[in-house]
Amino acid sequence: KLRMARLLLLKDLTPIKSISTILSKIPARKNVTGPLLIKPNYSSDHLTDAVVDSNLFKILSHVYAASESIIPLEDTRVLLPSSKTTATQTDEIFTDCKSLADEHNAVFITADNIDVIDDLWGARIENKRYNSTCLGGTFDRLHVAHKILISEALLLARKRIVIGIASGPLLEKKLLKELIEPIDKRVDAVKHFIDSVQGHLDEIDVVGITDPVGPAGTDPELECIVVSEEVRAAIPSINAGRTKLGLDELSFHVHNDGKMLESGHKDSADQITGDVSSSAGRAKLLGTLLTPPVKEYSSDAPYIIGLTGPIASGKTSVAKVE
């Protein structure tokens, strides 16, 4: 059972167009201790053994963008067609379907206001699936852009996925590298996310890497690399290295059609201001208490705290913490 998980069951794909309204009606939690799982009722032709319908990618992007705007503090996870997660594995259930509400003793939610989204579904574009896909990144404090990237790589893979998690020298130039979570915690977070949203892959390899290419440059079984638009330029170099080793070149897939997913104020569907990034997330941690103090407070003597850091690092905010 997924600890303190909540589940949103959608009766069909129509509610996807009103997902912002539906999400706004889910009661907020003071302390988010488990994920909010969203289970769309996918069409059977969205995912076949050979191809992925591009509209499936659009569903993921739209739902994650809406969740980042409406319920940014929730750990939202969109279940993929192969997911084996069931209602009995969750603690609280919501649905927009009356019959499902009765069946699962769920909270019934209706979308009174229909979001105006005429172009959510586009022409069907078939994306080839592969036996093995790969991707890489820092994956510090998983956010919605990470979840879309990983989900698309999962959908494109039939049997195996390899994910390289940056560590060591790859973190040296990262903004606020001191706040990046330990490699073990980031690996576990990615594994837990994958286990919770899919159920079709036989082999899942999530490994720490210390060079920019990682397994993508040397694993002979890999067939496709999933990248963001800003990393796309590295593909020729990766394939040149594989060619030197006598390996087949990797096909590639640019996630979310190369669009940056953004967060903040929602102006319209998928049009949200403010970048979604791990760096931005770490910047928000400045001035907050990350770990409890080692020394206990005693009224018998002053409790002296030393603060250090560059300009605008949060020293003033820390000094105000009571």
C-alpha cells in the first residue's frame, strides 16, 4: 500500500480538459505525506506494443501543468496505462464518476466550470517504442518536469529503462550545489516514482553517474535516449562515441515536444509563468530551517548561532526564525 496516498479516478478523457477545476475541488492537506495519484481512463489505442500516440504525451503534460498551478504542494503522479496501482492501495479516493464513487466509497467531484481548451487533442502522431530507453539528469527534489521526462521514457520503453543520476563532479557547477539531496535519496525517489506509475517494464536501472554521458555511451542494449530540448545538442557527440565502440547509434525523443514546462500563475492551459527547475526549488529553500539544531536550547545560557553566506543567501530570514 502507498503510504497516505490519495487517488483521483477519471471516468474518461473528457475531464482532462477540466482537470484544473477538478483539482481545485480536492481538499488541501496541511501536511503532504503521500502522493496524489491521478488515473485517467485511457483509450486502448493510446499505447500499443509498437507505438505511443502523441496525445498520450499531451495528457501527461496538461495534467502535470495543471497540478503545478492548482496544487503545487502535492506530490502529483499521473498513472500510466500499465499501472497496477488499485483503489485499495490508497487511503482516500476522489472521482468525477457517480458509479465509481458508489463502488469505491469515493468523494464525488463535478467540474461545474469547463475549461476552454479546444486544441488539447491533436492529430494522432505515432511515436515508435523501443525495447530499451535511457535518460539522465540530477533529479533533485522531483518536480513535474522530471515526472513528464521520466514518464515519456517509460512509455517509449517496452522492456527496460536506464536512468543516470548525476553525482560527484557533475554537480560542481550546479546552482546551490550544497542543497542538492544525497545521491541515494535521489535514486530512491526516482525508483519510487517509477514503481508507483507503471507496471510493464521488466528491468529498471537507476544508477549514479559521474560523467556526462553515462550508460548512454557504452550500453549496447540501449536504443533510444529521451532528452530535454537544451540537452538535444549533445546527441551527436554521444552517438560518435558509440560508433567508436562499434555500437549502434541511439535514436532520440525530445520530451514535451521541446517545450519548457513552467509554473506559477496559470493564464491558460499549459501557459504558466515562472520556470520549473531544481535550481529554482533550491533557491526557495534559502532562509528555511532544513535540519533541526544539534544542540538543545537551555534557558540557563544564551543560544549562540553563527550565520555565514553570500549576499541574498537568506541570512536575514534565518535570523528571524523563532
